[in-house]
Amino acid sequence: MRSLTDLLHPFSLEAFHADHDDRAPLHVPADAGRAKADLLSWARFNQLLDQRSIWTAQTLKVVFGGNPVPPHQYCSEVRVRGARALRPDPAKVQILAAQGASLIADDAQFLHGPIRALVEPLSRAFAGAVDANIYCSFGGVQAFGTHYDAHHVFAVQTEGEKVWRLYENRAEAPESFPADSPDLRRRIADARGPVMREVTMRPGDVLYLPRGWYHDALASSEASLHVTFSVTPLTGRAVLRSLDDLIGADPACRAWLPPAGRDGGEALKAHLADLAERLAALVKGEAVAADLAKAQARLVPRGGDYALPVRPTLTFLEPTGVPMPRVGGAGDEVLAWAATQRRMALEDMLAQFDFISPETVTAAVEAAERAGALRRLA
């Protein structure tokens, strides 16, 4: 699988965006021709766990009966470069698993080729950051109570079976899930509403849940393994971060605020009204849109896979002193940077400007070469 289309097949991408994307859950039964269950096997999961040095108490968590197991109960203290650290102990972890505890391997998006292959296309499809977590659970023991997630959820069942209960209600645009407490559990029980649907996930099945949808799950076979892709796009808060740099260029935004206690606060109100108009104009302008597009592009992982011992051939360039041409859009940003360098490699430019498409960077460099502003070095 290398695209959102592959992940949802045979359900159409158009129907997903029209009826389910941030709107409603979707269960896609296994498609025999796509072998989605091959995303992760028990054998491969065990191989990942056997790479002990990559796991910490933060990335490999153990949960039992809805409560996280304290790290000291499943980790051992080790020395890493002279410092003490807690590392999951295979014997302790498996003893807890034998009692029904669930294992959650977080931050696994780049640890396994088939999982990694979906990260970039999902990131591009939603202009969001993508994480992948692996859930290993055992029949009859629930890891988590009813909850919601603050991101898109794509769960792919790869081994065993698991029953998901989806409730009727949804939290409105949550940005996080509160810390667990008896009071929170009572509030969730009141807020989630009745069960809307039960979905039995079998190997190769995919389940999509929009942000905020109340749900819980329980392994219905002896053991269950699934991979969840969490996709988190930017929110309106990113607009405020973008504005922070722009408003400093406007003297009116740098002016002192009038005292609220003077003239009944009328001067302050008038000043705020003026600022509101200025900020509204900025939000509607090209600069904010371009900055947000750049921020979205930065969320998409790039760089490809390592191919050592092969070393890439580098294409070195240097400015000639001739003014850089105007190529428009992001290409001008690339050439403005190039003009400040004594010598550079095209491949380094592609890595430095990872928020700009390689085609745009290459086209800008070629335009500068034609204009005589950049020349290649032998």
C-alpha cells in the first residue's frame, strides 16, 4: 500500500472525502487483492521488539485493565553512554502480557517498510503530521476505556480479531484527551451516547474514525495486532503563529495600547477595531496563505531511504554576481538563498528547502543558470 486510495480500496476516495472525511466513521472490510493484513505480522512485530535499544518507557507502553503500568514494573535500569535510563525488559513485558496486558509501540512510523510506505502519502493527502502506533492486545482484557482521539484515525487490523464499539456522539474539535480520572470516566459515559455500531475487525480490515469520535475496543480472539495511523493537520492556531511575524512589520501593530481607564475605554476600543481590520486584511492576504502552505509542506516527511555505501553524485553551483532572475512563488525564495552562498550543491538545496517541491527548486536553479546568475562547477 502506497496511497490513501490503496488503504481504502475498494471504497472510493471520492466517496470517502464526500461522506466520511472528518464526518463519519467508515469500516472497509478486507480486500483479498490488496493483502492489507501483510502490513505487519506477529513475526515482524517480535523482530521489532527484539531491537531493544530503540525502545524506552515512552515508546513502548504497557496497559492493563485500562490503566498504564508504571515503567518500573516492566523496565530495567541500564546505562546508556554513562547515563541511567529505563528500558523495557523482555521478560517483564512478557510476564505482564501473559496476564493479559496490552502493549503499545508508539512512534513506529519509520521502523517497518510497509508502514513507512504509507506515511508520506497520508501526510500529503491531509496536509498533516502522521504517526503510527502498534497495538498488541489479548482476548477479554480491555486496554482503554471509552475515549476519543484528537486526530484522524486509520486502524488496520493485521492479526487476530478485535471488536470496536462506536458511539453516537462526538467531541467537538478536540486538541487533546484529558488525563484519566474517575470524574472523566463519568463525564465520558454521559457524553458518548448509546452504541451506534459494533465493528468486528479482521485481518486486512480498515477502520476510519474522525477526530473526536467516542469509541472503545476489545480483542475478541486470543490475541490481536493492529496498526493505527494518526493524522494531525494544522488548526486555526497556525494562523496566529503566522501572523506573529507579519504584524511586527506594521507600525500600528507595534503601537502602545491606549489605557482602558481613559475616556471610558473608547480609545482602546477604537484601537482594537483598527487592529482587527488590519489583522483581517493580513489573514486574507497572500503572505499568510503562503506561510501556511509552507508549514503544511514541512509536515510531509521526505529524504527517502538510506542507500549506503552508495554515495550520491553532487552537483555544485556558485553565484556569478549576475542578479538572480525573478521566477515567481517559492522559486524566488530558493534563489534569494542561493545568492547569499559562495558555493552550494543542488542536492543540498533540495534537502534545505524540503517544504518546496523538488520540481520547483530544480526549475528555479535552471532559470538562474540560463540567466547566467548561477554556474555549475566541474
